Amino acid sequence: MESWKKAAITAAIGAGAILFMKKRFPAGVLATGVGLAVLASEYPEKFERVREKLPEYFERGMQVMEMASRAGRRLTWANASQTAMEAWEEIRG
């Protein structure tokens, strides 16, 4: 990869990270997108594989979020009837 592409990718993704930390989400998405677009132009076959697997990644992510949601509901229910210390002892086992 040419050095100017490495610099452009690093700068764009770094700027995106800084913008996300400053809560400027639209600008962060745009900057990160530019960096990913330059990276995708260098490795199109790898990005094609990622694009094909995106539905599977989203499905797994949704399963993880559902499990976290169920755990949160259980903790909320348990905390409603117990003190925080009792709930913590129950979680620790």
C-alpha cells in the first residue's frame, strides 16, 4: 500500500475517533467512512466477504443484545425485592 493511502486512512479513522469522543456523531461517521472507503479501494475482495457476512454479524449482535436485555430485566426484578448487596451476592454466586 502506498504511504499516502496509509496516511489518509490513519488520519480519517483517527479524526473519526476524535469526533466520536466529542459527540459529533455525523461528522465522525463521515470521517470514518472516508477512511474505510480508501481502505476498501485497496482490498476490495476482503470487503466483499465482509459485506456478504454482514447479515450474520447483525444476527449474532441481536442475539447478544437480547441476552443482555433479559439479564437486565432479571437484575431489575431482583433489585426491586432485594438490597443492592444481596443482589450482588446472588450474582457472584
